[in-house]
Amino acid sequence: MTEHLSPDSLNTLDPDEQDSLRVRSRSPHPYHHQNIDLPHLSDRFTLRNRQAQSAKTSDDAPHEPSPTTWPSFLKDSPQTSDSGSEADDEHYLKGLPAPKANLHKGLRGLNEPLSGSSTPLPSPALLDGHVIRTVDKPPMPTETPETKRLLEALKKRRRVVVRRITEAGIVLALGLMVASNSQVLQLIKIWGKDILLCGLVYAGLLALYPVRVVAWAYRNRTPSHPIPLELPAHFDPAPILYPSAITLYVSLLISSSNPAAILPNLILSLASIPQSVIPKIDPYATYDVLAWGLTCIPLIWSPKQREHFESKHPESFISGETAILLYPLHQTLCVTLHYLTTTSLLTAELQLLSIALINVLLLASSPQVLILKALLWGGGLSLLFFCGRVISWGIALARVPKWRFRRVSVSQQPPLWKSFKQIFSLRRLRHELLRPEYEDAVYDTIGSSEDEAGPLFKKPTRVRTFGPSSPNPAEPDSAPSSPTATNAFGNWSFARRHTLPHLDHGNRRNATHTPSGRKKRATSMSVRPFFKLTQEQATMRKWLYAGYVYLSIIAIILGGIRTYVQWHALDGNEPIGWALGYLFGDWSWFRYQVVSLNLERWICLPPRMDPTEDKQCHSGWVQHVRHNDFGEANTRLLLSAYWMGILILGLIIVFRLKDIYEVDTRRKVFHFMMVGMFLPATFVDPTYAALALSLILAVFLILDLLRASQLPPLSKPIASFLAPYVDGRDFRGPVVISHIFLLIGCAIPLWLGLASLPRSGSGYLSGWEVTTRDVSLVSGVICVGLGDAAASLIGRRYGRRKWLWGGGKSLEGSVAFAAAVMLGLGAASMWLRIGGWPAAGEQPGVIAGTRNAAMCSSMASLTEAVLTGGNDNVIVPVVLWTCVKSLGV
């Protein structure tokens, strides 16, 4: 390689190549391209003309790569940052190849790829021996590159087919489990024809789709194969399978206590069919007519059994007008959620989120779900209406670098009252409020960030020492030459080289490209008005935006949400006073203060237990201790203190392990924290745990909104706290979804389980007691806290064997997932029996329960291994809840 780097090697190059190398030789080399320790040496790259010459030669003749080659990353790359503060040298640095990262997730060991690092050359003795040994062996049959490519494509295609068939089989097996439930069988007798008809419609659309593809291929082009169908490697069946199937399965399982859930979820299952599967009548219509008509099929088809069933429960069913509008509501909500989350959510996750929100909107009846409805729907829509535009202004202002703001000297600074007048001018506010939304996405390629950096100068030109300097007549600022000098010296003037030249006032440089030829960064029209502000004005405006958003959040909570919760969830009781009594009602000192200050109308106090009343409790000894010994309110205080202690202990462990273990290991500490917090405490007071998860979810969403809005003073501390624990999914969009999905994975099975259980309670606690318990209440905690953490830790440490379809999941990790979930379900069932709580439904024996637990854990583990189109912290807990609720553990 040293001879390639000698100066003589440059003489063999063309002049263009020498100029190219000379220009690049003056650029920085932070990675030291000629270092032999790099995985990609500089002599592995070839120049374009060398490649072109080698392409003209015969294909069989091997050619050696030229050492004077330069990688393609030296080309100018488009700007990706919105800040606009990078210089030209930084673009070069960004174009350099990233260093090879260490493998932190997936498989290690046998199937681990090589690092690619170069090794020293072997000694001549070893090399000679190696040549001798290789000559003695018979020559191996060589495979052409095309054969290797075809074999690799066939292997990849087979893996894709096996993976997708497995995923479809999981959904089918899940349906058989749901149909085997005794309570679901009674509902299938009534709604069986509707479900069968909707299934046939869906299957017909899926079967018609390949025919439409073939017809389009023959109509628009000449296909090379008789049947131009191909299953791409990136095909994702999650939008086809999970939204429709999971919606129907869950609605059947919770309809034993709420039969009104079947009809709207049948319509939503049809509404969640991918739009590409349904033939389009008008491709430019906002709502497709044929798709809307398909969702009305359950309303048209009305068997007599269903009409008789609805006549017994007329108050629980939605009206026909509301059911017809579910399709446009679902489509509009999907568009709105996609606008808010952009690429943070996949298609299947977006559909499931929209369906869940519509169910909360239409079917909320318990106090816990009504509070969740007020938080998500009332708070979300209010924030979107009142703070959406202000938050977008704050984000646009935060993207402007400090050096782009207008600079004003001390003598030119206006007084403070003029700054406020300029910020709050009616003309400016009217322009910002009435500006169309689409202007935020318009980019001006001419108004680049480099155009307003100040006066521009071209390189100095040679001037004449004697005689006229020949100024440009179009430049009035240039000094005219002396006519006397012109007459005296005439044409005997000569150019000077060693004196200070004058500046050439030529034309401005190209407004769309830099001197190096790179296209300038485009500036958004929504950002350009902020360039006229000074740094002090921009800071003042940021704080004004932040103050408005914070005041709006407080007003929405204390005004809208509090009022709705008071009259719809708490039977007219004031929420703050109700919460004080709910937590501190059994504390003697607190009760005395409430009574002495005559606050009983505001703060709801629970009635005292009569001493003469029999303390025998038929709901188990834990429930007896909770009611008679500690008191319900004191038990909630103890649970709150227990949760806070687990949280503090987990954070201490995470911070202590910061310098010892990697991020993926520290993230699993939060999973184990969820197990320690909710696995033993959920059965004690399920409704309080559901309320706590609802409030924490609302807090998470508000904090992430403040982080994404980049408004002071909370955005930077929140982002700094979350930065060490984010993963690849968090960088896909503006929402950090890891902690939110972790909470949702634990909360959704609890909310679904409570929806299928009857409620009790009296007075101000009506609907806040559950008479029975079920193992499915903690299935989400077990799945996310135990199964996912065990699969990650064991798979990364001991994973050696992959599944048939490849990917980053190992068989060892999946076995660990199934074993951890099975043990967790067994522990939850044992705690349910030890606590003495009445179980919902018929409980199987030990052998049958163990078999069912093994089946449920295996199904969840297989789903976690095969899933690609959704987050496993959301879909897998729902799948596990469906299995546990269907079979019983």
C-alpha cells in the first residue's frame, strides 16, 4: 500500500484526478483514512473513471481496486438539520461514515457478524505454509454472483413466508381460544351471523386484492411473468391482522358485563381495514363511499335474535345515527393522531389507538374510565385547540440558532416599552393567527441561511500600479482613474502583485449554492419571520409562549376536566374534596379537622365502622384487614407510600448502575419496578391502581408535550432525564414512546379486566369497589415486567439460535419469556388463592391451570418473536390478556 501513496503514483493520473485529489488533500481527515486499523481502508475505493474503464473489459477478468479511490460519502449531502447552524466543514464531517457500533441487542456468539477490523499481515513463513496447504486441496466449485443472489433472495422469501404464515396462525389460534370461552359462546349464538358476514366480507376483499394487482399490471405495463405477484421482504401484515382481529376478540370478552360493546366494535373492525384493500370509487374523496358502506353492513343485517337481545337492554346500545358516523370519526381521528405523532406510531398502532379512544368515548360507564375519558378527550382536544398554534410557534422559534437573530448595538436598542409593543402588535398577531397551516411546510430555496450573513466579497483582483484601473462603470462606489495618468502613461501600465489591491464590487455569489457547489439549506417560511427578532426579544417571546401554555393547562384542568369529572364520574361531588376524603378519610386527625372546620360538604368522609358489627369478612382475609383493621383510605395511603418507595429505590439502582451496565440493561430496571409496584398491590385495590395508572398516563403525556414543545423551563430538564434511556423507536418521531408504552402495556389489561367485572360500592364510593378478582388484571404487568425483561436479558447473554425467519430474536430469549410469564401467572394465581378473594368465573384445577398458563405464555412468547408491525409492549400484553381471559388460569 505504501507504493500507492508515493508521489510518483500521482503522475499516472489524469489532470482531473490530480485536481480532485489535491482538493481533498486540503480537507480535514478526522478519521485518518490511511490508518490500517480502520475497517474500511482507503485502498478499497476506486475512482469513477477507473470503474468505468474496468466495466468495459471482460467480466471474467478480475481487476484490482485502485488505491487512489475515494468513497462516495465525500460528496455533498443535503442538509438534514432544522437549526441552520452547521458550517460547510460540518457537512463534510456529517458525510463521513459512522464508526462501527458495538452490538448491544440481538444475538451474540456463533452468528455474530465480524467486526471488520483489519489485522496485521501474516509472516512470510505462515503465508507460504498456508499456500502449500491450499494447493493440496481440490478446487471448490465456484458460484457466480447471480446464483448467490438468487439463492439469497429465495432464502429471504422463504423466511418472510414462514414468518407471515406464523403470524396469521397466531391470530387464528387466538380466535379459537376466544370462541372456547363459555360466556363468549352465548354471545356468538346471538351475534354469530354478523361476525360471520363481516369475516366473509373481509376475506373477500383480501382475496380480491391480488386479482386487482394482476389486472393493474396487465393494464398499465407488460409484465415479465404470467402472474406478476411478489411478496416483498418488507411486507408487514400487522395493519391487516391486529386492528380488526384484536378489536373483535376484546369486545367479545368484555361484553359479558357490557353487551353494547359488540356492535360499535364490529363497525370499527370493518373501518380499520386498510384503504388499499378496498376498491376506490373516487380516489380523491375524503371518505371512501364503498368503505363507508361496508361499515354499515352490521346495521343493515338485523337478525331477530339480536333485536330481541337489544330490546332487553335498550339503554346500553348506541343509536343508529351514531353507529353510522363511526367510520368518518375513526378516519378523522387517525389523521389527527398521525398529525400529532407523525412517524412515532406505526400504522397498526395508530389504528388500535384510534379504536381504543372511540371505545372510551362511547362506552365509558365506570368512574375510572369516565375520568380517563375526561383526561384524554377533554384535555387533549382542549390543548389542541387552545395551545396547538402557540406550541408550533415555540418549536419554530427554538429551531432558530442564536447567531441568526438580528444584532443591535447598545446605542440602537429600543426602550422596553417599544419591545413589548412590537411583540404584542395587532398586525403581527393577526398575521400569525390567520396564516394558513400549509405555509409552515413551504420552503424558500433562495432565502437560505447563508444569504443574510452580511456583506459578501469576492476575491481581490490584480490592479494596475500606473494607468487606469478600469473600474466597472456600473459601480458608482469605485474610484475613477485620473485622466492625467491615462494620458501620461497610456498603454505602458502594468499590473502590480505585491501591493494591497482594492475590493472588487462584483455581483453577489450564487444565492442557491455555496462556493463549493453544495445546495444551500432551505429555510421554512414559518421560521423566517423570527430572524427579525433580537436575542432578547426571542427569549422574551419563548417565556411568553411558555407562560401561556402553562396557564392554559392549569385552566383546562381546573375548569373543564374538573367540572366534567364532578358531574359525570363523582355524582356531583367536588373532585378535590372527594380526593382528600378518598385518601385521608380514615385518618383520625384529618377527620377531626374536617368536622371542626365544617368542611363535610366539600370533603367526603367515609362512614365509621360500627364496633358492634360483626367483623367477619367473606371476601378473604386481606379484604378483611383492609376494611376492618386499616381502613380503605389508610390502605390507599399505604399503597401510595409503597409505590413511592419502590420508585425511589429503582431510581437509585438505575443511577448507581449508570457507569457499570449499558442502557438496555438499566432500562429493564424500570420493567422490574412495574412488577414490584403492581403485581402484589393490584388485587388489594384494583380500582385505585387503575385510577393511579390513568393519572400517571396523563402526566406522562403532558410532560412529553412540554419536552417536544421546547418551551422553558421544563423542556430541557425533561429531555436530559430521558436521554440516557431512549432506544431506536424514540428517534423515529417527536414522541418518546418507551416509557408511555411501558405504562400502557401494564394499564390496558387492568382496564380491560375491570371492564368485564361487576362493580359495587355505596355513597360517594359507588362504582369504586370490585367484588371479584381475576388473574387477567395483572397479565400486562407480568408480560411487560417479567417476560420482556427476561427475554432481553437472557437473549442478549445466552442467545445463540435464531428463529426460522431470522431477525434479532433468539430461541433462548423466547423460552425465557415463556418461562417468566408462566411463573408470573402461577404466582398471581397463588396470591389470588392465598388472599382469599372471590375469583371471577370458574377456576380450573392445578393441572388445568398450569396447562393453560403454559399455553398462554407460549402464545405470548411466539407473538413477541414474530411481531414486526407493532410495539411488543402494547400488542403482546393484549394478546396475553386475551389468552388468560379466554382459558382461565
